[in-house]
Amino acid sequence: MSGRLKKLLGEEAEVKLAEKRYEVISEILPRVLKGEKPLTRSDLIDKALLNKYLGIPIFLALWWLLFRFTFDVSAPLSDLIDIAFSKLSEISSTYIPNEQLASFVAEGLLGGLGAVLVFIPPIFLLFFGLSILEDSGYLARAAFVVDRAMYKLGLHGKSFIPMLLGFGCNIPGIMATRTIDKEEDRILTILVNPLMSCSARLPVYVFIGGAVLGGYAAAGVYSMYLLGIGLAVLMALLFRKAIPYFRGKPSVFILELPMYAMPTLRSILTHMWERGVIFLKKAGTIILLATVVIWFLSAYPWESVHAGSEPCIEASYIGAFGHIIEPIFRPLGFDWRAAVALFFGFVAKEVVVDTFGVLGLGGAEELRQVFTPVTGLAFMVFTLIYIPCLATIGIIYRETNSWKWTVFTIVYEFILAYLLASLIVVIGGSLG
Amino acid sequence: MKVSRRSSRALAGYAIILGSIYLIIGAAEFIAGLWHLLQPEATIAILNLPVDLFGGFSALVIGAAYLGGILLWRGEIESLGFLLVATFLSIVFGLLYFLIVCADGFSTLIATWEGEEWTWEWLTSGTAGPGILRPEIWLALISLPLGYFVIKTTKREKVQ
């Protein structure tokens, strides 16, 4: 039917309908309005922001601005939280007489949870910046300029809005694919959506990048987001070519651009809070629970771990488990602690940082003993791509209603993460 | 509202000068950043400018946006859009680098509370490269008059 219509009309039916609609509008307008067609400030700005050559570079520059704002401006605020948790940890170690309880509070709760909570400032600043871009009307333009490139690659432009939402959290991103009419396009967008770097991954990048990438930390974080977009586009293209189910041209994307507006501080702060509070809730529930489990596994059997003057986490349950899974990650230069962190990151990506905190690797100095700049970057890439978090897997199943696509997402992402991390280690190693 | 030929030429001229400066600075930062990425041991700083790959790229984009306003010279009022966007980018990037310098200062203050000695080093060297001497901060200030004029020109809802 769609093919016959296209043949009859000479182009996609949606495009023809939109064209006709605007034809009717332009016929009516001169009859009811007098004078020249006015050029608004929004029109003028669009001349530059939607420019064929400048549109995408401006989008990239604004994204870079957002990440430097997120990363560098929040640094002293994160330092303050870090100092507060360190002091609390010292106090609890000193004043709690019971050794096991003191270890739980100081190393488990304050060490683990504290390592995650220092990322409140960058996460809130990221949402602050995203809210400005959204409320001003720019994000719709971003979707438009990226669509132009995506459609040339055979992808559905409507996919970009769920992908942009994925920067906040993959769950609303995946749910937003419901706006895509064609089932094949919708499933394809769901499959690549977890590659968009959600805010839960930001703490991992800031944590590892800040410790091992030195002056390139902000660039490292920015690259992760660009890599996420690039991979999502490439994988979608690959799936469309390789999987018969997705073959065919994507349906046309028609987007009505809103007028630019000056965002109000109230709406920006409200949006920032609405999104940021999800992180706080997560910290008080899933991450807290994960902290307790990880601390227990890293502190017991108590006698073995605390046999010497310093606790030996390698002798704990988590140490034993880490050594079992370490061979899988060894080729990437990750030791058992990094392997364990990735394993628990499956619950929620912030738990990666939480695990490092509980394992006593909460500081930059300690992290530099585990990662070199190359393996640190490989770890960041691995975190970006590998298995989505538990909640995202649940939503992928619910939205695709298929175990086949859910398992496919988990498997292809793990393989892709492994391949890219290996590539970084090999290339980085050869460059010295 | 119409922009007189004289005003549009003045605007275009100002934009060409600013755009060229941004392009030179952006190219220098970008090349130095790329060089540093490939040869971390042999860092070069062209004209003492920051070594900043993406920062340089952003400056190049701002420069290109300013130069997009070149057609204003011929009186094409639609080119005002490029100047609007270029001045906006110029000002927000200047503000960003200024905020980063302030954040560096705050970090130094926190370190002082923790027992370290207070220094003024953050003002001229830190996360933003040469601190307050970062050219983009000063270029943002130079862009302000142009931004003011362009906003004033396009203030009325309808530009004809």
C-alpha cells in the first residue's frame, strides 16, 4: 500500500501531506495578512543554527560547552562533598567502638555511597545545561540538523529525539520510541538507545577520567558522548544492512520547530530538579543496597580479611569472585577490582564508582595504581557500551515484547564494548 | 526595521575582524591540541595560546559563524542571524571560561581550608589554560558591542 502510494505520488505520502498542508497555509496567509512576509528573530537564528555547513559544528561546540560546564565548574563543589564524607568517615572510624560496625559505616556506607554522591554537582549541572537547551527550543533544532545527516545514512530522524532523551536516562529514551510509527524503525531505535551515554555513566567518566587522563579529562568525557552518538548511528546502519527485518528505507521525519524562547530560571531549576532527584532517589535505594552487599562481600570472611594489620580485600568473597572473572577482562588491562566493579555496574552504572569506593579506590592516587591513561580510557569506553543497567533491560523487554531483542541487545553491546576496549588498548599500547 | 547600508557595512566589518581573530586563535589551539594528542611528550603552544583540541574547534566554529555574516556587507539582512548566533556563542564561551577560572579559585580556597598555602596561580594558570588570560574571555567582551547592536536591530518582532 505504502509502496503503491509512493509510486503514485512520486514521494513519501507523509511528505506529500505536509507539503499540501503548507501549500494551503501559504494560500490562506496572503488573503488574511497584508504587507511583506515578516522575518522574525527565530527565522534569523535558524539561518545560522540550521545552516547546512554550520549546523552540526555548532551542535558539537554547544555540546562541548555543556561538558566543560558540567565537568570543570562542578569540580570544587564535588571536592567539598568529598571532604565532608572523608571527615565523617574519619569521625566514625574513631568514635564507633565496634570494629565491624565502624568498618561498615566508614568504608561501606561513607566510602561507597560518598564516592557516588560527590557526583551530585556534575549531574545537576548537566541537567541544568540540558534544560536551558531544551527550554530555549534548541534541542528540536539539534534533532533537525542531525536528522539531515542520519537520513542520508538511511536512519530514521525521529530516532534522534529518543536518543537525546537517552542522555538523561535510557528508560525515558526507550519509552519515547513509541512516537515512531514503523515497528522496524522503533525496534532499531530501542536497540541502539542504550549506546547513548546516560547520566548514570557520567560519574564513572568523571571518576576515572579525572584520575588518569589529566588535562584531557574533560575531553575524555566529551568523547564518550560523541562516541555514543557515533556508535548508535553506525550500529543502526549496520543492523539495517545486515538484519533482514530492518531492511528498507526509514519512514520520513517531519518535525515542526518551536519558536525560540528565553528560558526562565524557575523552569530550568524545576527541570533540573525533576531529573536530578532521580539520581538522589537511586542513591538512597539501589545504590545504598548495592553498597551494603558490596561491603559485606568485601569485608567477609572477617577473620581472613582482617588477619594482618591492614585489611586484605583480596581475601574476601568479592576478591575470590573477582579473581574468577578477572581472566575475561585481563586482556583489556583490567584487574580483578575493575572486573568486579563492571560486574556490579550491571545493577546501575553508578555502582561502578560505588564499588571502587568500597574497595578503597575512591581517590585518584589509588586509581592510578589500577589504570594507566590507556586502560582508563578503555574502561570508560567499556562502561559506555557494555550491558545496559537492569532497569533498562526491563524496559527493552517491555517495549519490544521480545526476549530475542532483549538478549540480542545485551550480547551485541558486550561484544562491541570488548572489541572497542581491546582496540584502544592495542592502539594505545603501540603508541606508547 | 531596515539597517542602513553604512550600519550593515560597519557590522560586517566588525564581524570579519572578530571572525578572523577567532579563526586564528581556534586554529592555533586546535593544532596544538592535536599535536599534543599525537605527541604528548612534545607539547607545543602556538603564540602562547592554550593547548585545547575541542576548545580550538569551538573557537573555529565561532569564527566561521562570524564570517557567515559577511553577506551583510551587501545588505543581506538575513546574515544578521549568523551574527546573533556568533555573538551568543562568543559570550557563552567567554562566560564558561570565566566560570572555570572562578571554580579554580574556589578550589584553591578549599585547599587553603585544608591547610595548603594560598596562591594566586589559579588566576593565570589552571583548568582553562592561561586562566583569566584566555583569549576567548576577552574576545567575548569585545563581542559585546556587536551583540548589543544586533539584538537592538532585531529587537522588534518583525525584521524586514
